[in-house]
Amino acid sequence: MTDPNAIQPSELDQLPDRDPEETAEWQASLDAVAKAAGPHRAAYLMRRTLERAEGAGIALPKLLETDYVNSIPTSAEPDVPGDEAMEQRITAWNRWNAAAMVTRGSKYGVGGHIATFASAAWLYETGFNHFFKGKEADGSGDQLYIQGHASPGIYARAFLDGRLSEEQLDNFRREAGGNGLPSYPHPRRLPWLWEFPTVSMGLGPLSAIYQARFNRYLTNRGIKDTSASHVWAFLGDGEMDEPESTAALALAAREELDNLTFVINCNLQRLDGPVRANFKIVQELEAQFRGAGWNVIKTLWGTAWDELFQLDTTGALVRRLRQVPDAQIQTYQTRDAAYIRQDFFGADPALAEMAKLLSDDKILECFHLSRGGHEARKVYAAYKAAVEHKGAPTVILAQTVKGHTLGEGFASKNANHQMKKLSVDEFKNMRDLLGLPIKDSDFVDGVVPYGHPGADSPEVRYLQERRAALGGPAPARRVHPVAPLPAPAEKAFASFDKGSGSQNVATTMAFVRLVKDLVRDKETGRRWVPIVPDEARTFGMESLFPSLGIYSPKGQTYEPVDRDQLMYYKEAKNGQILNEGITEAGSMADFIAASTSYATHGETMIPFYIFYSMFGWQRTADQMWQLGDQLGRGFLVGATAGRTTLTGEGLQHADGHSPVIAATNPAALTYDPAFAYEVAAIVKEGLRRMYGEAAPGEDQDVFYYLTVYNEPLPQPAKPSVAGIDEGIVKGLYRFNTAESAGVTVPANAPRIQLLGSGTAIHWALKAQRLLAEEWGVAADVWSATSWSELRRDALEADEALLRGEERVPFVRQALQGAEGPVLAVSDYMRQVPDQIAQWVEQDWSSLGADGFGLSDTREAARRHFGVDAESIVVAALAQLAKRGEVKAASVKEAREKYGL
């Protein structure tokens, strides 16, 4: 009779079996173990067999989960070099000062977080003492992505090291006076300390992956050997819920980024409570990372648990640890030994017997205090294994207690993320627990004192010696003295001045042609980093494939299908193009890494990231804010821009608002060029400002956002107008007048000023002709290359006025003396040109493409939004009619004439 519990061969198994009899024997052995020793023993043998196979390199699907125990057994832990007692004292001082800083700041109501660093202190201290390479080490040192909420602990360590003063600690989160500390890692606010902004959760892990990848890119392209650099990203287990946190895990594994380590502080709590109350976040993350191809190290239990695991001869303890959900683990942290005996050990007879051998103190030590992430020995073992692992990135899942050492009022409490201070009594208890020489009399008027053993104390000397051995202070940001890049040959830019004649050229193609010339420059060409999210052919960039190559650390291991074509798909280990696939977020992370290479690696790179304009700022504006914080430089290019130029694509592809979002970013210089020569002039100025000789007081830490269009039109020659280059850069110049345009208008004709940006200037030029020929109105046409730069200049003029300085905004200077009202038009919502309305002295009105986009022809879409040439004519006549310069009846007549 067939055993119903026996493993049956699958009828659907398509794998050929060369020896069915041997297969049956293995299956029968498994059945026998399950029957004789139970399913747990059978599962144990299967896991061990699979682990053996994996270690031997036998191709099998990987185990996605292992037991809820440490990956590195106690017997395999290496000795920790250095003085562990000294490191304990250093960590104690840092714990104290981190809590003191936030508590002292609480009287100002500025907030702060205490519990995060309390849980993660040893994760950082072990790294600072033994692993994190500073900027004076070989190469560029390590790149540290610090968890944002842990910043008080990093400040506390910098204070102990002598890099920060008490005054600065007291100004935590109070920056307005000029000597404060930002709440989180903000390079723009504290550029000598912080390298990477991380508190916008999810962006830290994403950026860390692409930073590690960009390090390899620099090495493979021969720009700089970064092989000695390691990227460390410190994350919270709750943070891993953000989709960006795990968006690029497969990339890191696919490209074998063993220069990358994630350290996830698994204190099992997020902002409001448990991360996976009814489940186990560590197991979930392990499966996720293993499935993506990462090396996973679990550091869960401290040495106090060793005795318990030795007593676990049946596997009951390991099974129970797998069963207990996270929220219950948190509950054990706050309950007495009797409760733990009943709820945890009482669930299994074998565990109940084990508990009889354990004292209450032992149980409390294990369940209240002993976590792998709180012991230097455990953390050191994990870090050493991570940096020595080859062929894949590593994630360390370190279990800790949120609020550790802060007392019963903090540890594992659901509300501890919002708790900003300790009482004096709680501080005294913490002092006693940490063994710090702080006297009761040091608490003057109830104010907790900062603690420091002295600049020449053994603790400080040890800390500084360890950092010196590792290459200097960390974290630290260094902008190496790098010579400005030489300007590319003028020929590359001047070639656009003559226009395209009768040839139709879209500004997207003009930009691509310009870049093709610039990457050939002998001095700076190799420093360009073209980035595109799998739309290179859309933007006409396929011609760059064979000449520059697409970066791949594997090179090209296949014969491309288009190998016989001139513009074949070429991948190369030293390829220059980063073609990222369908990931705007990944492309932005690439851009951030490249745009800050001047500081991270002392190597200036010139990234340009070209994308569908709708899928730039709308999708990744948070990363663009991160880019500004990180002081990045480069060119963002929103292609296929505008609400009416992308025919047939419809609502979600029609960009009518990216310049509005871009205008909110203080580091973004936003341009909407109409003509190819304007594109060239803006890029030339951008290269000078960001990479060349800076003018006195000029901020180089900016980036440029250009909108370019896919509408092929004849490109005019650059007008011979005085000051045109200044106007292009500052945002406005007169392209022509009615007279210079060659249209015939009566003497003393009413006059209007038409301001257009981007593709809209072509509608304005047609309206100029219609107004003259059909309505006897003279119109001058202006190119508004940047509404936001005009506004920025005007705001600065207003600020100067408050200081008692007289300064006229450029837009007012440019339009001074221009006759008649002003009518502005763009392919964006009216809010874009309306940015400058309050500084224009003439009567102002505007037209724009407000509302959702729609699928249709360009002409139909423009008529729908009321921005085509005929609509401009009617709006112009309406403006003039208000002033009594044309008959009111002309407006109605024009509407009927043009079918509006």
C-alpha cells in the first residue's frame, strides 16, 4: 500500500530522470526520516543539504530563508582587534551626548530623535573603529550613507573627536544663527561633514547602490581606481517598506557589487509601532535579498543566548523563535521573567523543561538586553565577513532594541520615535548603566550636562588613533582642489549660430548633436556621462551607441542582432553611456552619483540625463531635491517637452507643468529654449558656471534643467542683437520687432509685446504676421528662455531693496520702453509665465496649456488649449481693445474669423 504521506513524483516534472531507482531511494530516505524523527528533522536535513550544495557551487535554487539565528556561529567569530573596554567607554560617551543634545534642544520645540541611535550605536561605532575608511586613505575612502534619524549620535562622536563644540551641539536643529547643526545629514547645510542626504526614506539605499555602481564605472572607464572604496548604507527596517529601498537590489547583484554593504537596523519598530507586528521582518528581508542575489548575514542574538542554544538539543528553541511574531518579541522586551516563561517557553514541552534550567536573571538578560546589534564582537564578525565576501553585495540584518540603554520608559515603546527627552532621573539611571563619571552636581538647574573625558584623555586619543589608521575623520566631505575644466572649443557652439536653413530640426535633436560634438573634445569629452532610461532611440541618441558604448561591467557577451548596421547596439566594459532600462529613479540616482563625483572622488564629471519631461520632475522631484542638497552639478534635459508637442500620447505623457515644479528647487536653473542657438548658449554658460572659472560670489553648486521639444522646425540664425547672449542666459531678449520681421504695418499702429518660450515662440511669430497683415497691429516678439531665472533675479532685487540697495530686476530693464501691453505664451500652464507678472510694468496677460493633456494633432491640441497663433491674435486684440487702441468689435470679428 502506498504511503499517502510519501513524496510522490510529479507527473508534470519535465526534467529527465536518468536513474529513477536512485531518485526513489533518496525520496524513501526522506520519508523514513520524517516518519521516524519527525518533519522538523526532515526539514533540518533538507536545509543542510541545500546549504552544502550551494557551498559546493551546485546549481540549485537558493534557500530564501534560514533559521532565526545568527549566520555566523559564535565559534566562527574572529577576535575584535583593539581595546574593547575602551570602545565601550567611547560608545557610552556618544550615547550620553546624543541623548543630551536632543533633550536640551527640546526646550526650543525643535524636536529630534533619541531612540534610533540608541539602538544602532554599536553598528556605527564598530564601523568607525575598524572599517570605515576616511578621505586620507587610499583612493577616495568609503562612502557612508548614515540613517537620518541617527544623526545625533554622529554629532556626538564628532564632538568627542573635537570636530564640534558644545555651542554647536546646543544649536542642533537651530541653524538660522549660522552656527547650528542640521536635523539630518544635509551636505548643503554642513558641507564639511555630510556627504549624502538620506532622511527622505528610500533614497539612501537607492543612491548607495548607484554610488557603488558608479564607483565601478569610474574604474572601468579608467577615470579613477576606486577599488579601495566601500559603500556602506545604514537603514531602518521600517524604511525598507519604501519601494525605492528595494528598487535596485537586482542591479546590485547582477553587477556583482561586492563593494556595497547594507546594514539594516532591525529594531522591529517603525514610527508608529512594530514593522511587521504579525510577521517577521528579518525573515521577509532575508528572502527578499536572497531572492535578488545578495549575500545575507543575520546578526540577531547576543552572547547571552549561547547557553540557550547549547541547551536546545531538539531544535525547539529555533522553531519557537521562527514562530513568534515581531510584536511579541517587542512585548517580551517589556515584560517580567514569569510572563516570558509562560508565553515563550510554555508553548513547547521541551522549552518548558529548558526554562527550568534558567534563572530569571538569565531570561531577562536574553530577552531584554542581548541582541547581536548591541555587541561589538557580533557586529565586527558581520562586517568582516561582508567586506571579505566576493561576487555579490552583502546585507547585514542586525537585530537591536529601539531605545536601548535609555531606560524602561523608552526601550521598545511604540511611542519612542516621538519621545524627545529624558527626565533628570532617567539620565542619572542611564549614567549609572553606562558607568560615566558624571556627578549629580553637574545637573545645574535641571539641565543635563554634556560629557567629555578631555581632549587628551585615553578615550579621545584612542578614537583619533583609530581614525588616523583608517584614513582620517568620518563621515567627512572633501572638495579636492581641482583645476577648472577647460572650455570646449568654440566651434561646437558656434555651429548652431547659422541656423538650419530649410532643414527641420527639433531642439531635442539640436541638443543631441551638440553633445555629440562635446564628447569628442580632447580635454573634456571623456568626462561626459550620458544617462538615459531606455529611451535613447526616442531622443535620437542611437548614433552614440557605437562611438561611446553602453556601460556594462560584463562587456558584450553576445553578438548584437543589428551588428551589420552602422549604429549597432554596442555594450562595453568601458562604455560611456548609462542606459538604465525603464527606471527614472535609477537614472536620477546615477545622475546624483556622477554630479557629485567632484567631491566624492575628486574627479569632475559632466552628467546629462535626458528623459521624457513628464516623467522627470513629476516622478522624481524628491531625488532632484536630494541632488540640490548633495550639491550636484550637471544637466537635466526634459525631452519631448510641452503639453501639445507629443502627438497622440495623451494625458499622462503631456507635460504642462515641469517648469513649475522645477521652480520650487533653489538649486535648479530652469530654461525653456526655443532655438538651437539658445540651447548651445545655455549649455556653454552651464559648463562655465558649474565647471569653469566661477565669477566672484557665484554659486557653482547648481544644476541646469532644459526643456527641449520633438517638433522639427527650421532653426533660425542667431540674430545680431546687442546683448543677446546675456539675454539668453538671464532669461529674456527681443528676438525681432515688427519692422525687422519684414511685416508691413501702418504708421503709428497699435503695438503689443509677445513673449514666448520654447516651441510657443513659433506660434507667436505666426501671430505677429497675422496681426500685421489682417489687423494692422505691430507686434514685437521676445524669447523668454527662462521664466524662473527672471523671477529669481527679481526676487533678489526685492531682497536687495530691503537692505537699502537700489537694483532694477532684469526683466524690467529688458522691457523698459517697450510699447503696448505684454502677452506671454508658453506650452505650459499659465502659472509658468505668470511667475514674472508682478515685475512687468506694462499691462500683463498670459496664455497657457492649463488642464490635463489630450491625444490629438498638435494643431488640434493647441486650438483646444487656446494657445495657437489665432488664439494669440484674439488675446492680443482683446488686450489692445481694453486700452482703446483697437475697436472692441475687432475681438469678436477675429473670434468668428478664426472659428474660436
